[in-house]
Amino acid sequence: MSADLTELYQQVILDHNRRPRNRGRLPTANRVAHGDNPSCGDQCDVFLRLDGDRIAEISFDGSGCAISQASASLMTTQLKGKTAAEAETLYQEFHDIVTTGKEPAEISDVAAFAGVHAFPARIKCATLGWHAALNALKADATTATTESHTD
Amino acid sequence: MSADLTELYQQVILDHNRRPRNRGRLPTANRVAHGDNPSCGDQCDVFLRLDGDRIAEISFDGSGCAISQASASLMTTQLKGKTAAEAETLYQEFHDIVTTGKEPAEISDVAAFAGVHAFPARIKCATLGWHAALNALKADATTATTESHTD
Amino acid sequence: MPSWKDVRADFPILHQQVNGRPLVYLDNGATTQKPRAVIDALVRYYERDNSNVHRGLHTLSMRATDAYEGARARVAKFVNAADPAEIIFTRGTTESINLVARSYGGKLGRGDVILCTEMEHHSNLVPWQQAAKASGATLKFVPFIGANAEGGLDLEALDRLLTPQVKVFAFTHISNTLGTINPVAELCRRARAVGAVTVIDAAQSAGHAPLDVRLLGCDFLAFSGHKMCGPTGIGVLYGRFALLDQLSPDETGGGMVVSVDFEGAKWKPAPERFEAGTPNVAGAIGLGAACDYLDSLDRVAIRQHDDELARVAYEKLATLPGIRLIGPTGERGGLVSFAFEGVHAHDVVTFADEDGVALRGGHHCNQPLMRKLGLTSTTRASFYLYNTAEEIDLLVASLRRTLKFFIG
Amino acid sequence: MPSWKDVRADFPILHQQVNGRPLVYLDNGATTQKPRAVIDALVRYYERDNSNVHRGLHTLSMRATDAYEGARARVAKFVNAADPAEIIFTRGTTESINLVARSYGGKLGRGDVILCTEMEHHSNLVPWQQAAKASGATLKFVPFIGANAEGGLDLEALDRLLTPQVKVFAFTHISNTLGTINPVAELCRRARAVGAVTVIDAAQSAGHAPLDVRLLGCDFLAFSGHKMCGPTGIGVLYGRFALLDQLSPDETGGGMVVSVDFEGAKWKPAPERFEAGTPNVAGAIGLGAACDYLDSLDRVAIRQHDDELARVAYEKLATLPGIRLIGPTGERGGLVSFAFEGVHAHDVVTFADEDGVALRGGHHCNQPLMRKLGLTSTTRASFYLYNTAEEIDLLVASLRRTLKFFIG
Ligand SMILES: Cc1ncc(COP(=O)(O)O)c(C=O)c1O
Ligand SMILES: Cc1ncc(COP(=O)(O)O)c(C=O)c1O
């Protein structure tokens, strides 16, 4: 049934989980959104300082499994400095990786998430932080739940 | 499963069904009650003229299967002239007959209903008119449903 | 075209004697029998995959969730819904209608009108009476035409009744007492023109004919698994997503909330919002198997088969002395209701049972309709894919015997 | 004393491999597995007796009705109810509680108090939030004692909270997250003293211990078939008859009315008044078979077995580094919840699954409780009659592996 767990818990993921980047509440944030994964209780707040259309600063806070924490951490490193449109594109790429397992053309840390596709129940974990970030960009302070999005 | 139907549809029952006694609305009634058998839609109104504690006149009206119509018809012939207490006793006897199949000690037309006990689904039919009559005696104009009584 | 004789072999229950005679099951309007494939799906689930759904991350729970959500997708396909999220699993038609009547009914108020028809089953009538009482809305009824309701719904009256005040129009697809097939697409079209939300009671049609919610253009549609070869305790409410999304939940509790604190809760979107607590997982999976089974036979063929049996039955029954046949004289769903002068339905059913023939007698949860027809009960023979023309002959022979006994 | 090894042979699902390892099913708090006897009862019903109930007069319908009402009587005996009419069949605990919260909730008003506890499952919390909102009543909570809720309910606080304004006191028998066994008879006694109606959530106790509603002295009691070896989609609301008899129906439709006209309807008495539409007939019969099965093993023995496993598990788990064990340190129901410093429940469950061990991780529909404990999720191992001491060793070994992977 399940593939080998080392496929899922790759070194990059374990590293981000142990030492999350950009973790905490951003004092200068002018956008914030909250994400919930109701099936397991994972939560993720994403804080942005938008400078015009560009993400000048970003952080996340919350609690959840290794996959969701690592994904949120990596997401912050990916989105910093990007425009809303660029963020949307990056999310699409990430979504493709975790749902199909196809690794991206360019070498990138997000490739570590390709193993998720073999564990469909964990796709929601991997996308929780991204959903919250996109919602924050839309200045939409409503909760992002992974259940109301089609992953 | 079912006993022979001629046990159920005895001659006395067919006769009462074809030529019901005391059928119609009693114009002089001072008591009336309505009975329903919700499982099959049978209905029975019983009209009484009580003279003190005694049933001076009685009639029934309604629609239903041969068992319920014959039973109501026979019931009117049994209760006419009886006191409320006597009526209650007669009902108990009748109830014993239809639930156990034991024929009464004295020769009586009600013995024809002994076959009902082999058709438990029809016990409600056989007692519908009786329930309405007892409710009418209690000056209780509420509907008698066979479902709210333990048959 | 399926071989209807082979179909009988799929249903274990049919191969038994009742009162010493081969069972002739003609009570399909009440509930249908289950093919081996549906029974096996239940057994397989309990023997291999049983687990709670949604909240689990272990293998069995993922399998159970996939099977349950797979059943939802299967049912969505069965009625051609645009999205599996439009399929809510309930206990049956009655609960489905209660759900709409309460959730959508909560949006109604004084001055609003709920429109039903005079031929509704109690389950598509009493919930609307309750909704009207709770909201102050008025309940009105589209009448039917003819002393035996042979003329169907009065569509001219409908036009007068369908005012902009009408917020809900709830009607049956096929009448369980009359056999009338209502022009549901047309009814939806007219309702839409005044902005009324439509609720179709498809209890008698879901297992008997192709059903396409987008072709019908309805907003809600309700049906029961047990009337279409599925298990008991499972049914469906289809709801157009844009509408569902606006509705408050009906029952509340585990599984339908995003977050809860001591003060209050936030709801998940549809369909979860409407499925509080552990659902009937095995029931949903069995219903999915029933959809597969019916589609493997082809629902167009099933409709032809059932309707043809009803036509033959209608013709043969019409030759019986003192019979009154109810409902349409021409096209009808797979059932026939009738009443005899001088012999009560209850007695007819008892005699038929002695001959192994299972019929239903009574008001069929249609008391107001019965009263308008001047009846308190009818006898009903209702057909399904495993019934045969020979069984109709057995029915007619049994009825002749009954008439002979009571009338001579 | 049953031979617990033989008991495993009764459950077909247990004899399979998951991820190449023998299945160790420790998610019984979510749902239990089904013995052959229950599966067979379903098959037998569909193969021999299936028919609609109550409204039928033919042989199959009488058989189905007898079997359905027989199941009601069986369940009445299972909880020692005075009368089968006190047993209402529902989909499960959640629906049972919704039914009381709406029907009894309809009698509440401003100034009234609904009392719950801080350890309630969402299904015994959100329906009361809704009832409070609808009626204007106030919802209050009995707190628990201790940073890990190890002290159980605060009975002194209860005495202060149980004022004559309290109209309903709803509480769980066994907490599905903590394993706490509440002193329910005592809670009922105190509630009765102020005239409050009691509602017991017996979801986690019904299949695990003897249950006697008259000994407990409760007014309502709710449980689910699927958590006690029974089928999915069936549950029970027990209600004291004198109270049930005063309640308005919840859902309406066919089968629960005495008479209906276009204007309104008259209700049947309990239990029919609360069972609108075709019920889950097979489900009820399967639940009756589950009662037979559990009583054949003896519920006192089951309780000892489950609680002993939980005791052993608690002791062995306590030796793991960085573990935080939740709930009572002494007597507890057959489950243990725990959290690790630095490893999330989600990851624990995924690793355990690779070892064939089925656990649950999350908030267990207990978010407010979790929040008070300062947690967002725990891992839960919950035991039942087919679990063994060896399985606990497999659990502990799996957890050690997980800790090694994440913590080193
Ligand atoms: C037309 C119609 N509507 C509603 C129902 C109610 O269905 P259920 O009892 O499965 O809820 C029935 C079946 O009895 C029916 O025939
Ligand atoms: C304590 C408790 N109450 C209520 C429920 C809800 O039961 P169900 O989902 O069967 O309705 C559960 C089970 O999840 C439970 O553990």
C-alpha cells in the first residue's frame, strides 16, 4: 500500500522541520491568513508584508506534522521577493509535484516533496501553508481550509 | 407461515362484514370517538348514547378490512346495554381470544375471532372498533390509534 | 438488452417459497430486493476495509475513505451531477427532504409560498408543513385532474399558482400510488422562471429510469438506496453546489466542522457540512455497487421492462369485475394501484400472500391524495427488473380467487 | 471468561497484512471491527427476509417487521430499558444527540442553562451550542482538573454550576480522548436533584462495559452501533418514555404519522414518532446481532480485558522518552492518548502504519479540550476485545522506531 517512508521524509524535509525558516509572527505584516487542516488539526498562520504587489517579507507560525511544517518553511523561502502572480505560478508547480510526483525541470529543494504523491492523505499537509499564503495575498483574511480547496 | 385463511375468515366474520349491524352515525349519541389504524388506513367512529353508566345505544361507522368491519359490528351487538365496567371485561375477553386463540367458555359469536391469533398483523384490525368504543366510554374524544395501545 | 431471466438469478431472496408457493414479489414500490453484487460489496467492506473515514491516516482508514468518497463520485455520475460535492449521503429520501426543508426552509418567511402537489408522499409533504409553520410561509398545492387522477397534474392551475412569491416547489417524479410520471423538466423550467427553487422526490424513479439532474434542471433531488437495489439506511440528497454552499448545516457534530471552541463552531463546505457524525460507510459503498449493477443492465432497458409490465398488468386487471384502477390510463411508471367494490385492500393482500404474491395495501403514505379520490386504501402491485409477465398472471389469478371468496 | 485468542477468529478483517505486516488494529475508539455473526445477520436478512417494515401485510414484510422490532427489544434489554418503546433507532450517536438537542431544546428559553463538560466530543457539544443559540439559553461547562486532565471532572465546580436554571446536563460516559470514566450515576443523581434532564454520550462505553439505564438513572443515552461490533449507519437514542412522550418529532414524513391532511398531521407515539421514513432495517438487525455477540462474551469480561490492555499500554508507553500521557493515571477506559515532544501525531501514525499498526492522530473531535491542554493533536491507541498484550509490544516498538528517526 504505502511506498517506503524514506521517500516521503526526505532529508530536506526533515531539515526544514527541525530548523524551520521564517518562523514566527512578522511584526511588520500588513496581510495575514489562517489555514486549517480539519482532518488532523494542523494549523498555519501566514504573515506577509506586501510592498506594492511584491512580497517584501513573509513568515509562518503554527503547528503540524513534519510535512506541513517543512512545506510552510520552504514556501516562505520560495515566495520572498515574489509578486502575487509569480507566487501563484510557484504554487501551481508545487501542486503538480506533490500530486503527480514529477520532479521539476530545474534543481530545487521543492523536489523533495515529490514523495508526497504516493501518500495522498498527506497532500493536504503539504499544501496547507501555501493555501494560507495565497489567501493572505488575496487580502482575504478568511480561513484557508484544505478541505475547501481542491488539492 | 400463515395458517389456512378459512380459519381467519370464518362465516360469522364474513356475515358481519357483508351485513354490518348498527352501522351509521347515531343521531342521539352523547359520546363519540374515532379510531385509526395507521398501518393500513382503517378508520372507525363509534357513537354511544350513554344512559347513566349504561350504553343505551351504540353504532359504528368507518372503513376497513373484513376483520375490522366485522369486529366493530359484532362489538356493537355485544356492548349494547352494558355498563362501562362490563364493556371493559368484554374487551379483555375478546382481546384474549384474538391474541391467544383460546375460545371462550360460553358459546358465542366472538369465538369466530379466535383465528386472528395466527395472523398477528391482523390483531390491530380486530381491536380497532373496541379501542374506539372504550375511548368513547371514557368521554375521551381523542383518537384511538391501535399503535398507541398495546394489543 | 439484458436477459431478464438471468437477472432473477442475481437475487438470492427470490428463490424461496412463501406459504408453499414460489415468491412473487410485487412490493417494489416499498423496497426492492438486493442483487448478490450489492450484498457482496457490504461483506467485502466489512471483511477487508472497515474503518472510520476522513479522520484517519492509517491504511484501512484511507481505504475506507477512498471507498466512501468513491461511492459519492459514483452516485454523482449516476445522476450526472457536475461535482461529487453535490452529493450528500443521508438515511433516505425522507431525511434528504427534511434536510432541505429545514436548511432551505430557514431562509423563508411570512409572505413566501411553498408549493407542493396533491399527490405527494407524506415524506414530501409533512416536512414542508413543518417548514411553513416554522417560517410563517404559506403552503399551497397543485391539484391533479380526474376522478382517478388519470389526468395528471393540472398545469394550468400550476401557472396560476407559480407566482414570484413561490420560493420552493417540491414535487414527486413518479407518484408511488398513481404511477403518474410528472413532466419534471418542464416543472423545473416553469419554477425557474419565477425564481423558485425546485425539490424533486425521486424515490420512485431513481432505480427505474435514467436520471440527469442537469438535464432536469432541478436544484435538489432526493432518493433512497433501498428502492434501487441498494442497502437500507442510505439515501441521497443532490443539491446544486451554489445553493448548498449558502445553506446552514442541519445536524451538527464531529466531521462537519473546521474548528470548534466552547462558544461556537465553523462549518466545512458541502458535502461535509451536511454529514455530521460517522456516516453509513458500508451503506454508501453498497449504494455505489447498486449504481454499477443498474447501469450494467442499462436503465433505459429497465424502464422499458418495468413500464411494460405495468401496462400489461393494467390491461389484465381492467378485466376484473368491480375493479377501480387509479392513475394514468396511458404511460405510467412500473406500478398499478386499484380498489375493489366490496373487498378491502387489506383482505386482498392477505389472500395474495397465501398465494405467495407480495402486494401492498393501504394509503401508501398518501392520505390526502386518497381522501381526494374518495378512498381510504388501495392495493398496489409494483414491478421491478426481476418481475415477469407470468407473475402478472399469478397476480390476476390470485385476485380472482379473492373476489370469488368475498363476492361469489 | 472467553478465550481471547478464539475471539480473534471471529473477525475476518483481522487476518490480513498491512504493508507486509500483520494488521494491529488499535483504532477502536473510531470504529470497531465486525464479527462474522454480525456480517452473517446482514447477509441472511438480505437473502431471506428483506422487505419494508410496518406498513406491509405480506409474509416478507411481517418477517422484516418482526426482525426490526425484535432488534429494538434486544437493544432495550442490552441497556435494561423498561420498554422497547424507549429505544429510537438513529444513524449514530451524533444523530441521537441532535435529536434530543432539537426536540428537547425546543422547550428551552432565555434564562435556562444547558450544562456540558469541557471534555465533550464535538458531537455532544456543537448540537448544544445550536440549541442554545436557537432558544436563547446559556451554555456552560464543567471544567476538568489537572494539566493532563488527570483529575477528571471538577465535582465541586459541578455543584456550583448545577443551579435550578440548568434544564439539561449532557456529558460523556467515557472520554474518547482522555479515557476518563465519568461517575455517570452520580452525575445523574446530582442533576436530578435540581430537576435537570440528563443526556449521556455512551459512544465509548456501550460496547465496552455493562450499561443499565435504570441503574444510571439517566433520561437520555446515545450510542453508535459501529463502535460496538455493529454495522455502520445505525445508532440508538434511549429516552425515558415519560419524557419521549412529551417531545415533538424531529424529522417528519412517512411512518411517523397517524393521519395527514393538506393542512397538518398527527403524530404516532414513541418510538415511531421519531423514526420518519424507511429505517435502516438491516442495520438495526445487525446491531441486535452485535448485542448478542457482546453478551455471549460477557461485558464485564470485555471491560476487564480492554481496561487491562489500557493499563499495560499506559505503563509501557510511560517509559518512552519525551512522551506526555493524557488523562487519568489510574482507572481508565480502554484507550491511551499521548503526545511526543518534537514528533507530531500525524507522523507517528504514518510510521506506525508502515509497521501495520493502525492508530489515530489528531484532535479526535475534541478541539476545545485539546486547546485547554495546550495541544493541537495527540496520538491515540484504543483497544477492544480482539487486541492482545503482544500487540502493545508491537506498538511500543513502532513508536521507538519513530522516535529514533525523528529525534535520533
Ligand atoms: C414517492 C416517495 N417519496 C418518498 C418516500 C420515502 O422514502 P424513504 O422511506 O426511503 O425515506 C417514498 C417511499 O416510501 C416514496 O415512494
Ligand atoms: C465520545 C464520543 N461521542 C460521540 C461520538 C460520535 O459518534 P458517531 O460518529 O458514531 O455519531 C464519538 C465517536 O466519534 C465519540 O467518541
